[in-house]
Amino acid sequence: MTNQINQWREIGDFRNHALAHNLRDRKKMTSVFEKGLSSYDIPKNGYDLMVLQNCISMIKKTFESAFKNKLQVFQTYLDNMQKTQQKENKFKNSDDAKAVIDRIVSQINQNILKLKMETGD
């Protein structure tokens, strides 16, 4: 299955350039549009995407089948970690939020006044 996926020789580069690095080749510091999206050796039509999707699905199912018990234990661990690591909300109600916003606006206004006094405007 991975051999089939790897037949699209630039699928990893495309993932890195288009998705992970905001449509640019980080090493060459160029946009993917300079190369052209259609020039990548990647799935290009619905049939290619169907093969890719099915390969990924089969890999996922194989992994889940082989490691079913370990995945359940790990999922339970993650669920428990999430419960213990949940942070409290910063603002309990709209009055708290408005007070913070008012404080920020006041700070901005004070900074503007200070800047105007320093520059003579």
C-alpha cells in the first residue's frame, strides 16, 4: 500500500510546500505557484484520489486491527489526560470580559496620548 502511495514521487514535497509551509518551498524560498501546482507528481484526478484514499483507509484499518487493545488503552490515557489538563476559562462572564476590554482600551488611549505629547502633535 505504501509502495502505491510512494509512486507519486512528490506527494511528500507537495504536503510540505502546500500544507505545512503555507504554499512555499521553505528551502528555496519560492512559492509553489512558481513551480505550478499541476507540475507536482501527485494524485491529479478522482481516480488517483480514490486509490490514495483507499490505500490510506486500508493502512488505518490494518493498524487498528493489529493494535486494537493498545489503541484502546492509549485512547483512555489521552481522555484522562485531557480531563486533568483542562484549563479554566479566563473570563467567567461578560462583565469580566468587558472589564478587560475596557482596561486594554484605556491603556491604548494612554499610550496614544503619551505619544502625542512626546511628538508634539
